Amino acid sequence: MATSHRKVDDTTYEFSLRKGVKFQDGTPFNADAVLLNMKHFKEAPFLFTKIDTVFDRAEKVDNYTVRFHLKEKYGQFLNDAIWIQFYTETYLDKFGWNGKATCPNLAEPGPYGLGPYILKEGYIEGDRQTPKAVLVANPNYWNPEYPKIETVTVYTELDSKKALEMTLDNDNSLDIMPIPFSEKERVLQSRYAKLVSAPSTNNIAIHINMRTGNKRLLDKEVRVALNKALDQRRLLEKSYQGEGQISPTLAAPLYPGVDKVVKNLKAYSEVQSPKAIRDELKKTLDGLELNVYTQDRFMYIWKGIDRDLRKVGVKLKFNITNSEKDVFGQLLSTNAKKNTEDWDLLVWGDDDWYYNHPWSAFFVYRTHNAWSTIFQDNTMDDYIEQMFKESVGTAEFDDIAEKIMRRAYDNGYMLFVPTPNKVLAVNKQVNYSPFRMANIPLWEISVKPEHWSAK
């Protein structure tokens, strides 16, 4: 919603707002609307970065110019600003900002935002959702070129097998679906769907529970041995069907800063073949039993992990759910030792939601926040504090990113697996080019005249 910005000094940023913009209910978006939103944001900000403590105040310069004042130098501010969404006064009076550890979103349907689509039915928040959400085109959207589709329905709890049938075997049921890599061949053979694949900055986060899990996981030698036992190249070829990149830590190699580090830091299995050190790994791991908490959609990768770990004497027991909400419920309560499921390894799709900054992965290393299951590590926390101050693209940022990655790598703080590509089944009559991030640009998607909805 800004046409330009400038950095006045290390703690002050000025934005020129787009003129003539209206909220979905027809009320004007201007500097007063920004100040009202930032007042509510300050009362209950999102909690997955440091912006909740760094943001000081917003200042109105004129009707279409605002200044954001920070309490300290914070190089990550512009990345955070992408996630500062703006709502109508009506919505703010009812709900305010969400104050959650998960990303912000609308708590109920209504003409409350600025985007190209109005939420007509349902809701999708990080910790709760309805099975279906319906979006309709916003007639007050500032750019007349968008959106190109009148109605979009998003399903949040479809069974994977049912969703595949809807996408591959029907012309008018489901138009876009992220697919398991194992289903690529079925898509290629489909009469109705085409395969769309692209490199991504998404990550697969496999947490090791150092808070309430198996006590043996407190031993760095055990955690590193688990990582050394995984053959990432074989995982990539077999479990991922070649759709991804080998990665030495959680952060995707395409992130700025990370792209430089991965030239020298290699995945354990790229340094030393797991087969060559299998006897050594057995001495450390033999007899270890671990409980896995996972969504069903990640079982394709657990089959490969289970194969590798069984070879070194590790037994995995699986607790499977179809809901990401359940996974987040356990993950976000473990740092405070309040999880109700007994888990040692937990996986979720740590997608880069339009952030393009390794913080999308690094935030699970900040050992005092709800997303981390690592025991207290003051050195790592200090590294992250330093990273917050630096801006992407600088030598200082690259240096601290390398320190963070190497500390996570040397301590085996997560179970590291390849970075996935984005792989989707898309209706042949739909025009869609995916972003590198998980963000889906619904406003850019269009359909051909032969599409079922346009016939």
C-alpha cells in the first residue's frame, strides 16, 4: 500500500501511501487508518519476530505520508512490514490485532481488509480454521487489472487421496493442489491436470524435542548422529522424486545470505557417506526409540527417514494427524513444557510466507520463543539478536547468517532434510505461475475460456 519508502535513519522509516485506495467496505485508506492500525498492533502484535518489542510508534506527516519509529536499529523491519496488514475500524473494534505466535489473518468473514478478495465464508488462522473458506472479488480494489477470478474456494482439511481424485479425475472439482512428490506420474497421465514445479524458499522443519522429549536427545552426539545417518541424496532421489535441493540446515539454499553459506557448509551425508560410518553410528544410536508426531502429508518423507534410521538401530513410532492445527498445538506448547502429546520428533511445513529472509527458518532457533524446542542457548540467541540489526545483502548479515547456520549444524538442533520444490497439480485450463514463497498470488491467476467455470 506504499508507493515508495525511505530510511531516514537507523530507527526511522518514511512511507508514501498509495492515493485513492479504499478498504473493502468503501472507507478510505490513509495515514489516519495506518495510525489506528498501528495503535492496535502495538497492543497485540504478532510474536514471531522482534517487531513486538522494537516498534515504538507511527507518526502522520500528512494524509498520505507516515513515519514508523523504532526503539533500536532493526535491519529486518522492511521484511516485517510486509506482514503488517491493515483492517477497517469496524474490524479493529471487534477483534483488534491477534497477538498470536502465528501469522495474522481475519478472524471472521467480512469486508474488513484491503486485498483483492473479500472473505465471504469461513476463516483461516494459524491456530484454527474452518474446513472451507470462500473468497469473492473486491469491487473496491485499487488496481482495476485484478483480481481476474470472481470466486475462489480454499479447502483446508481435505483428505489427500480425495483431493487427488478431485484434481486428477475431474474437470470441475479442484483446480490447484500441492501434491506429494510420489504422485508426479499420476499428474502427468491426467486428462484434466498438468504438473507445475518450481524451486522454492519453503522448508521442512523437523524438530528435535530437547524440552520434554527423550533424555538422550539432550546429548549433542546423539542429535548429530541422527543427522549423519540420513542420506539426503537418497531422500532427494527417492522420497522427493528429485524435487528439491540438498541442504545442510533448515534454511533453504535460495535465501539471501544462505546461498553464500551453502557453498562451503555441506549436508553431513555429502561430507561422509552414512553407509561408511554405519557401525560407528550404531554405537551411539542403537536401541534408541523415538515418538514421531506428524501430519499424514509428510509420511512420504518419514518412510525414507525410517529406512535410514533403522539401519543404525533407531526405532520410530508414529502418531499421525491430518490437521496442521494439531501439530501447531503441540509445537507451540512444548517450549513451556505444556505439550500433551509425548513426542521426540515433530514435522511441519515451514513455508516462506512472502518473507524472502532466512528468518523464516532461523526463528525456530530463537530458544526462548514458542516456536523453538531447543534447550536454552545464549550464544545462539545472541547471534539472532545481532542478525535482527543487520540488513539483508550486507556483509555483516552474511557473516551472522553463517554463524547461526553453523551453530545449528554443529549441534544438530533439528533433523535436517532437503529443501522441497513447489510441486502442484493445476487444471489444464488455469494459468498459474507459482512464487518461490508459499504465498499463492490468487489475484494473478486466470482461466482460459475452456475452463469449466467459464463455459
